[in-house]
Amino acid sequence: MAKALVVGGGGREHALAWKLAQSDRINTVFVAPGNAGTAHENGVENIAIAANDVDQLCEFAQLERVNLTVIGPEGPLVEGIVDRFTEKGLRCLGPSGKAAQLEGSKSFAKDFLQRHNIPTAEHQVFSKSTSAFTWLESNEPPFVIKADGLAAGKGVIITHELKEAKQAITQILEEQRFGAAGNQVVIEQFLSGEEVSYICLVSGKEVLPLATSQDHKARDEGDQGPNTGGMGAYSPAPIVDTSLNQRILKQVIEPTVNGLASEGIPYTGFLYAGLMIGEDNVPRVLEFNCRLGDPETQPILMRLNSDLAILCDAVLDGHIADIDVTWDKRCSLGVVMASAGYPDHYDIGLPINGLDRPEADTIKVFHAGTNDRDGQVLTSGGRVLCVTALGSDIESARESVYSTIKTIHWPGSFWRADIGHRALARQKTEHK
């Protein structure tokens, strides 16, 4: 029997560890560093090593003879953790440091998209605010302002006025609000439409699409307020019908993996394309992530009937074309419970009540920002839990989630009450 290691401590990593622990191939799943949720999963064990401590992680994987490592967060991937593991002869799922630049540098990603004629918004890159201001003054808002590097999903600011745009540029380039991630800024044309998360497993030039999903990035209801790491998601995304699915594969995914291979940086692992689907039905790339999304992972893995360890091994062995993946026909929806002040400043160490209820097969509370102290689960981050449920349709999954959320409490907890609103609106339109 094999051992697996999941690197990271959020909701995505809880879902990965939970799913890997169900595999007949795996008898122990280690999670580094994990959270209070992974600490209580059967067959799962937390390891007190930080996700960015590559030396310690390598040493641990060698010592424990770990057969499969799956990297959750983007930071270690961009830093080249997969290269380090591979050098040591360890099987590690994820792209190389070079390939992870697709997420690590927005300017790299935009230039790559242009080189390979993949649909995306027009953009400009600046390292000085004066030249950025000059460009802004000769163009019309709205503008999308992005810190070039990694900013934990919070480095994107949508501005509707010139003054706002200049303020965002100043915060990123001058005040270094996102640290070194803001040494350069990317200004993009604003795209309108419906957003879709399209996630695949990639092995060189072979692609295995996962179930479609849709994320809710804005903090407040009605898709208002600041961008966050994600406030909820559901699967499948009704907008992605068979013809749009084919279009995404042909116009975005295949040219991306073929383009990377042609540039000598073949891609292995999860590839996430954040897409905007406009009225013309063209899928335009908003961003790439070089790993699974959070919170999309939670509803996607709730629907996965296949053995996740088999899928991961097939990617590393280079034969995913042979794999037949099966999905639960039901819908799933997850809602993030966050702490007051998120995505900016929030308190931690707050006791969470209501987690000791028995979980049904159709409902799962995935932990994100939690830890365990003397048997009491405490908050340790801004996004704290992702309550996820399966249902015959989006509406029934949503009802299960919100009725569960009512039973969980900590001071200052909040959540969006409208997760899935686009899918429900689409259903109503189609049934008219």
C-alpha cells in the first residue's frame, strides 16, 4: 500500500486529502501542514512542515518513502518544488517552476497568450506609475489592474474611474501593497460576460478535462465588493454546453499545452484556465492557475466517482488518454464561510461551534483557515470553511448548504447568500 503527501493547509488541500484517502491504493495521506479538518479525517495525518519549506518536505517524503505528492498552493510550484522532488527521484504532481510561470507572472502569461493566438483581453505592462498614468489618461475605463506576481488571489482590482485606476497603480507599484508581486503592473481591457473555471489534468500534450465549475470571486452579494480568493463555487457550470466545451479545448487548452511543449516547457499537473465567456461565446482567458482552484476543488471532488490516486499516477506515467473518469450526475455547490474583515484584516483564534454534527454522505464541511487547540477548533485564516453539498440540482444542493451553515457559528462569521445565482437564473430562463 502506498503513502501520499498533500502540500498545503487550505480547503483545497482538505478536499484532496479526503479524496486520496478513499483510494484503494493509499493507506496513509500526510498533509503538510494541514488544518483541523484534515487532522480528523480517517487515514489522514497532519505533518508540521510549512508548504513553502521545500527542503523539509523533500526530506520527509524521502524518509517516509512517499509514493505520490500532490502540491496544493501556487507558491511552492512557482518556486520549483516539483523540480526539486523530481531531482530526488520522488513522484510529485505539478508543473515545473518554468511552466508555473503561467500563474507566477501575469506578463509572462499574457505574452504567451499573444504568441499563440489564444483569445484574451488586450493589455499593457508597466513598472513605473508615471508611464501607466499616461496610458490610462489616453484610454477609457473600466480598467482591470493586476499585480504581475502572486498575490493570493487578491492582486486584481477592477476600476470604473480614472481616479480609482491611478489609486490602484499607486498602491501596487509605489506602496507595494502586494510586495514584490507588484514590481510590475498589468493593465487589461475589461471583459464582460460570464466567468467559468475550466480545470484539466495535463500530461505533456495529453489533456483530461475535469468537471466544469464556476467560482464567485467578489466578496459581497450580487458580485460586488473587493476580489477575494473565492467565496463559493458550483459544478457543473450550466453555461458550458457540449459546443462551448469543444471550443474551450480547441481555442484555449490545446494551444496552451502545445505552445508550452513547443517552447521546451512541457506541462504536467492541474491546469486551470479562468475564462470569460462573452456574448459572442468566445472563451477569453482571464488568468491561468497552475493548480486546482479553491473553492472549485471542493464541489468538483464531491462529484468525482473515480479514484483520484489512479488519475494522478496516470498523469505522472504519461497515459491519461487511457483513463475513463466517472462523475456523479448530481450537482454540487460550496459556500465559503469567512471571518469579518476578509480579504483585508481579520481576527484569528476565534472558537468555532457547530462542527460536531454528524455529516451526511451528501454534505461535507471542508476546513480552510482552522487549527485545533485542546480539542477546540479555532479560526486561523480569512476563509475558514467551505460547506459543500450534492443535490439533484443546483437549488437543492444550495438549500442543503445554507441550512448547514445556519448551525455553524463563530464571532463575525459571514458568507454570501447568493452562491449559484447565475446557474439558477439560467435554469429559470431555460424553463420558461
